[in-house]
Amino acid sequence: MMGASVAAQSEIELELARLIVSALNLEGVSPESIDPGAQLFGGTLGLDSIDALELALAISRRYGFELRSDDDNNARIFASLGSLAQHVHTHRTA
């Protein structure tokens, strides 16, 4: 469960956590409570493939680059908040 043992988030991780919570309407989830190293999909947040599509669209709109559904690296990119933040940091145009 997400709790006091959550690792500190970087600025981009917190920004993305806020985007995840708002874009996916995660009621009762605090962006600050999302552990950067925890599994995003199939983990405690209960995210699924539909959530992945919605999140990819929200990230594209916010950061100015496309996350493609056929990218072989998606499992790695979406593995955790930390890996997603690293990818966004590297590829963002906005």
C-alpha cells in the first residue's frame, strides 16, 4: 500500500503524478503518495490498458510529443512513475 515509505519525488515526477491523478480521475489518490519506483499498471493504483491510452494522450497534449501504442519500449516507459518521468524529461518539447 502507498504510505509513509514512499520515496521522495522529483519535480517532474510530482508534475506527472498530478497529471495521472487528474487525467485518470483517480479519486482518493494523492499525487504525492505515488511511489516513483512502484509499478504503475497492475499495481496498487489499479491502472489498465485503457488508462495507459488516456495517460499517453494527456502526456502528448501536455509535453508536446507522442507516445505510440506500438512502441516496443512501452513496458519499460510505463513501468513506474520514475521511468515515465525520465522518458518525458528526455523527450518533452513543451
